[in-house]
Amino acid sequence: MILITPDDGPDGLADAITSVQKQLSDMRQELDRLYDRIQAGELDDISETGKKITDIRQWLKLAVEAEVYLEKRRKEKEGIVHDFAVNLDEARSSIGSKLDSLRQSKSDQ
């Protein structure tokens, strides 16, 4: 069977996601600085301040939505469903050890 996977190489989606994550982080920092300036009263025009606060809220909402989507995608890629994943190799090893113990105890009888 041939398994076809998306290109996660240097030119693939992984680089784009990394870039978006960095941009979101930078944007949040810039918006935090702008919000601090507004709270400190450094912007004099009240209507302009209100507009900037509305813009900040909209951009932060978009940033949070993008971060939630990226986190969901990361979990799906790692096989995490409903906030947990099954480590099949570890389960196989554990079951094998228990079966070995059962075999050993049976042969000791």
C-alpha cells in the first residue's frame, strides 16, 4: 500500500504555518503595545481611540481563531482526539509484557 501525505518539506505547508504563527505572535505584541498606549492616554482623539480599540478587538479575535485552528490541526496531525492520544507502540509493549508474565506464570505451574 502506498501512503500519500501532504508535503511538509521546506516549501510545504509546515513553513507557511510556522510563518503564520510568528506573524500572529508579532501582531499580538503590537496590538498589546497599542492598547497600552490607548490606556495611557497617548492618543488624544477620542473617536480615533474608539476606532482603534474596535480594530484591536477584531484583529485579536481573528488571531485567536487562527491560533485555535492551528492548535486543532497540530492535535489532529499528532493523532490527538478529544484531548488525548493512544500511543499504540506503548500499548503493544505493555500488552506484550503482560502476556509474557501470564505465559511465565503458566509454565511455572
